Amino acid sequence: DARVTQTPRHKVTEMGQEVTMRCQPILGHNTVFWYRQTMMQGLELLAYFRNRAPLDDSGMPKDRFSAEMPDATLATLKIQPSEPRDSAVYFCASGFTGGTEAFFGQGTRLTVV
Amino acid sequence: QQQVKQSPQSLIVQKGGISIINCAYENTAFDYFPWYQQFPGKGPALLIAIRPDVSEKKEGRFTISFNKSAKQFSLHIMDSQPGDSATYFCAASKDNNDMRFGAGTRLTVKP
């Protein structure tokens, strides 16, 4: 049962702390997307990678957010330092070159207090 | 900036009725227009999609209508059912890159 796996599912942290969210894309997929979902903004594209190389991270606040793909089976999104306005659900999705569908994980619900 | 604009923000329909959600895009380079369905606590999942070389695509009770000249597309749900209650997102992309989503429509189908 191929699916995108995200950890943790829920995270509560204090303002100023570092947060790391992890994503395991579907095996064989070479494109990974990070989205942030809020009631006000809907689904915002933060960054995406193709073959582990970042293609676009213009949607990400550069001063505190960073996204990496250490290897083909792991993508990470870090926030340092975290702020209450970062509270949202963060989704990872994967796909492949020439394909069309983006397969989403179940998301990480982040609460920064 | 919002590259894909979606309306309405929320929609209430009676069981058996037709649900209509509209989207408009700006970038004429987009060549793929999917609709995603999201249930509470889950990630969005692909529902139906269309390419700009056709004006309509139907899958069961779900139909996409596409107007290339107006840069608009819409989702029609015929015979809406309570199980269709979910949040629907339109999206647009080029070559499965840079997929941009609308703000979402929360659909409630009343029994």
C-alpha cells in the first residue's frame, strides 16, 4: 500500500523552539512538495523538489524555514525559531516526472504556543 | 499571490441537488487542472482532472467544465450526497511542477 508518510502527526511546541517535520515520499516518486494549510490561506505551496534538488522555495519564509532532501526517501521541513503564526497543518506530497497526480500524506498539525 | 481563485468559500446543498464550485486562473502556461477532495483529518486526494484540450470531463457524478478563453473551470457534483461533504480544492500546474491550489470550498450536503 504505497503512501506518503509524515511524522509527527501532531506537534505542540513553545514559541522559539525548533520544529522538524519529516516526510517519506512514495518509493519511485522523484518530486516532493511541501504545503501549508490554514483556514485563511488554504493550501500554500512552500517548496518543491525534483530529484532531491530544490526547484522552488519562494513560498517559504527564508529567515526561519528550511527544506531539504537528505536522500530520496526523506524530506524534511524545519522551522527555527517557531512562532505562533506558524500554527497550521503542513502537508507533504509526492509525484513523478511525467505524471500528474500529487499524492498527499496525512499532514502534521503544528501548534506553536 | 493567489494564482488560482476559487469560489464560493462554503456551500450548503440539499441531498440530490447540484453542487457547483468555480475556479479561475491567470497563468496561461498551466496545462493540468485537477480537483482534490479532502475529508477532515486527511490529506487532499485527487478526485478528477482535465487538460485544456477538452471542454468537459465526466466521471460518475463529477464533471469538470473548462473554458480556456475565459481561464475558468468548474466542478459540478450531480445528485449530491451527504458523503460528498468535504473540502474541495481546485488546482493548476505545468508539467506536474509547481501545483497551485485555490483556497478551498467547504461543501455540506444536508440529508
